[in-house]
Amino acid sequence: MKTIIFKLLPLMVVLAMASCKKDDPTTTELLIDSDGWILVAMTVDPPIVDPISGTSITDFYAQMDACDKDDITIFQDNGTYITDEGATKCDPNDPQTETGTWALSADEKTITIDGESWTIESLTKSSMRVTFPFNEPYTGITYTMTATLEHP
């Protein structure tokens, strides 16, 4: 009997250690990280054609003003968010912070921010990638925007 116990002991230790493993954080826990999120990349598909130069643009982030690239969004566990303008504001008269609401779908694959739905493509402790449609009213074209956010 002791022989069987000693043979099973390593297996029992491994099982015990595996059962003590901390559960992965939920989508909500990852979203509400207190450091907030900052946009680090944004692409558009199909490409936007610049009406003046005729150039096709897929890297939307490169076209953005620096004052928009330092904005930090913090999702709070009460279903609200705060966006801070960061160190630089595009308009000095704009408020430093703005607030809004967010909600996560039951399957945790879609986040709705102020009524606009974003599909969560990937979400880790350090990075989030979302896609959302943008309807251009003048051309009628619907673009798919892909945004990558990271902690500042």
C-alpha cells in the first residue's frame, strides 16, 4: 500500500498545484485596469482615398494629430469611462476629461461605448484590439476601423 501511495505522490502534488492556479482575469477585469488605455495604432479597410492627392490611406493613426494620440481612457467598474486629454489638447478650451458609458455583451465579445459597438478581437493584460464600423455619410462607404490600445 505504501508503494502505491509513493508512486501516486508526484501525481497528487502536480494535481494539487494545478488546482491552486489562479483563474485568468475576466474581460471586465482586464478592461478596468486602473492604468487606462491609450491608442497606439489604427488602420482602416478599405483604404480611404485622399481627395486631393489621390493617395490611399490605410494607416489612420499616422494621419491623427499628436494631441489625439496621448488621450487615456479609463473604464470603470460602474459602467462609466473617463477619457483624459493627456498632456496635449487639440483645443485649449476643451475640458481635460470627458465621461461616458460602456457595457460589455453577455458573451464578452462586444463592448458598447456611448451606443457604438466595438468587437473585441483580442484582449490581454497589456493590449486590446477592437474593430468597429465607420459609415462615411458623403460617400456611403462603410469602413472597418481596427484600433490597438495599450496601457500608458
